[in-house]
Amino acid sequence: MLPKQTPLTKQMLSELLRASSSKPNQLKKIHAIVLRTGFSEKNSLLTQLLENLVLLGDMCYARQLFDEMHKPRIFLWNSLFKGYVKNHLPFESVLLYKKMRDLGVRPDEFTYPFVVKAISQLGFFPCGSALHAHVLKNGFECLGIVATELVMMYMKFGELSSAELLFESMQVKDVVAWNAFIAACVQTGNSAIALEYYHKMCAAAVQFDSFTVVSMLSACGQLGSLEIGEEIYDRARKEEIDCNIIVENARLDMHLKCGNTEAARVLFDEMKQRNVVSWSTMIVGYAMNGDSGEALALFTMMQNEGLKPNYVTCLGLLSACSHAGLVNEGKSYFRLMVRSNDKNLEPRKEHYACMVDLLGRSGLLEEAYEFIKKMPVEPDTGIWGALLGACAVHHDMILGQKVADVLVETVPDIGSYHVLLSNIYAAAGKWDCVDKVRSKMRKLGTKKVAAYSSVEFKGKVHFFNRGDKSHPQTKAIYEKLDEILKKIRNMGYVPETGSVFHDVEMEEKESSLSHHSEKLAIAFGLIIGRAGHPIRVMKNLRTCDDCHVFSKFVSRLTSTEIIMRDKNRFHHFRNGVCSCGEFW
């Protein structure tokens, strides 16, 4: 601090503020001096102080200072909004906006982007609708940055049609707006729509950038559209777009999510620069594809190179152990995480869910249940859902009922948990209990997620539902499927009727199984397939036992590799054998 005899001036205090911008305690001392010397009447010093406090994230003190200011200008309101959003304090941001309106302070073009972000964080849709009305009333709907944030907000609330309508109505859409909308589509699981808008972006002659490429490679990974993703990457290289390490990692992830592990490893080995994301992507990808040995070996290589793992790396390790039934190894990795002093390795809920999956998948259901009860964090639906899934696999009706009761009470609107319980009852032949579960679903208005499978062909993703007859090649697909079924029956294929969870006659069960979405997708893949190329099928739910057996027979019959990704993992079918080793 300055010597006591030196008279303080506004300029000196301003310089002190600049020098102390990263020291919260020093800033508070300077605030005290400002108040004592009477400089608090000069809002410029308080403004400088407020901005520094916001940057440091001390929002309580910043708000206290703000409330003491005489008629703060709009950019100071905006600074507080920005600070609240950055520090994930959406409720305080909404209350501040209410105070602004009560005082009659008029917002400007920088106000609404932050307030809209706060509403998105808050997750309360009625507030979002009301705020949109305020935007319209104040005449800011035409501003690109405001409209873009509103589109993102609607996407986060799952209001896809509203987001699309608003995006289409934007008079000027720059690359930032396109990127934001496409990224939001990918992040909310609407990758097919992201792909559609990428084509619209290209048609509108908007020059895409590396952010676009990353989003589109992620979308192609979700869709299993390897060829489209590679076309986008090749175009980016031709147009000299910066294919930085983030782009290269996204490309790596896409190949792994398409089941192309060998090509992914070549890309990984050839990368000029690799970071922890690159290593973690490979480890998680190997785990998802059932190559647990490769995942664990790669982790050893990573340690030998002196790289520190992060929470995603650990998730990949636990997943690798889960898919291979390596219970002791999984427990050992988890203990290392718990004992580590590294905050980045502290177990998160995803890691606990993975441990429950590891124990449950290996048939240790009671141990998994006790593990949940002793957890230091409150178990969420993902953790209980992992145990319910294991109960369904191992037909544990008693524990399944207990777990389902917890889930149905917590999230009654999620149909998949009701369906799992219904399937447990059906497998045990408890049809009266099945009827009760389905009746409860009808009363609650809960709907099950419709199963579908997809196949990529010539830059287009083809989707199939069970018994689907909407495809232009429906006649050829069903003829091909009938032909295959006849041939594999002669090879010894017998439909796994236990996969039909309805109390109907055997003939009806077999008929129902024969038109599952995976079978239609595989039949289509055989029609359009090229010699030596695998058929890639993406399934949104867990594949059933019968489709698993069917795929093994078809791979043997046709000498074609079938790569199937379901909700849980990859299945690589080659010559009648699946990579999962029947442990799934």
C-alpha cells in the first residue's frame, strides 16, 4: 500500500485497483479506502472494483457493492448478469432481472443473452417463454446474438419445433448462429437434424469453420455415419480449415463410435500431437467396442508417457472392466480414485453407476445394492437404472421390484424403467404383474421409447422401426429377410421367443421377432452392401437376445461382418461369433 503521508488521488486508487485485480482481499481493502476517502461518490472507481470482483467470481461482494451504487449504468447490470451466469447462479440472475424491471431500467442488446442463458441454466420453461415475450416487447428479437441464445434455450428445454421455427425466422444467420444451432442439435441427441442443417448451411454458401467440423463429426459418430463424417473432414482439409487437435480428437471419437477401432488406432498412432482427451477417447472407445484388453494396455502406455488421467479416462477403465467382467480389476481402479488426492480423479456419479454396472453385469446384484446404500453421494436415476438393468438381465424379480419402486417414485415419466420391470415380470411368467405395470403406465401417461435401427448408405441415414413398411425398398427388404430366415433355420437357428414379453401364442411371438428393426436394417444392408465392407447398424435401445443370435447366424451365412451398436455397447459379429463373448 502507499505510505500514509501520500495524499490519495482517484488516479492512484485506479492504479491500485489494476495492480490488485487478482487479489480479492486487497480489493476489499481498497474498497474500504474508497468509502473512507469519499471517492465512493465517483462511480468510475466502484465500476472498476465491481468488474474485478465479477472476474474473480466473488458475486456476493460484487452484489453488495452494486446495491450501494447510485443509479448504476446498464453495462454494470450486464456485468452482474454475466458474472451470475459464469458462476452458475441462475436464480440470482433472474431476481436481478426482476429488480431491473421493477426499477424501470431499460435493458440493452447485451442484457438478454446473459439473462436467456440464466433461464437455460435454471431449467424452468415458463420463465423462458415469459422472457421471450419481453425480448419481443423491447424490440431485440432481430438481434442475432439474442435470437441465437433463445434458440439454444428452446433446444435445451427440448422444444425442438420452437427452436427450429425461431432459427428459420432469423433474418441474418452468420456462422456463429449456424454453429450454435447445429451444436445444440448434437448435444440434445438430434444428430439427424444437425446433419440436415449442415447441408442447408452449405447450400446457403455460409463458410463453415473448425467448430462446425467438430459438431458434425460428433453428429456422424452418434449416427454411425462414417462415410459422411470422412467426407466432411476431407472437405475441411481441402478448404484449409484449421484441423486442430480438437478436430482430430473428434474424428478419432467418430471412428470409435462407428466401431472402426483399427482405423482409429492408426489415426491415434499417427497424430502429431496427443493430449489427455486423445488418450481418454481411445480408452473409452476400446471399452465400448469390447476391446477391454486394449483399453487397459493403452492406459499403461499413457502412464508410461507421464500423462495424468482425468475423470473420463477413469470412466473408460471402469467401463472396460465392466464389459469384460473384470470385477477385481474394476474395484482396484475405483479404490485408486477414492484414495487419490487429485480432485480431477474424485469419483463422480457416472463412476458410481459404472461400478454398479460392473457388479450387476457380473451377477453380484446384492453387492451392487449394498454398494449403492453405502455411497457418500445421493444415488441418481443413472445409478439405480444400472442396477435395474442388471436385475432384468439376471431375472431378479424381488430386487428389481425394490429398485423399480425407487425409480418410479423419482421419475414416473421415464417409460424405460417401467418397461424393464414389466420385462422382469414377463420373463418370470407373472403376466398379471405385467398388466399392472402397463396399466400404471397408461394412467401416468408414460410412454415407452420406440425402438429403431439405422444404416448409412450413400450419404443418407436410413431408419427402421419394428415392422416398418415405409422404406422405398420395403418389398425387397422383406423378401431378403424371408430368404435369410429360411437359410439360417436350416443352419440351426431357433427364434429366442423369450425376447417377446407378451402373453401370446408361440407362432405370434416368432412373427413379432422376425420383423425387429435390427433384422430389417441388416436385410437392407445386405441388399446395398459392398463386398468386403461391414454392415454398420445403430440401435437406440439394447438389442434383444434373438436379434443377437440372428446376427451371428447371418454373419456366418454371408461371410459379412456386422457391426452393431446398441444402447450399451458394440457387438462385432464375424463368422458366427460375437466380440462380446456372450457377456453383455
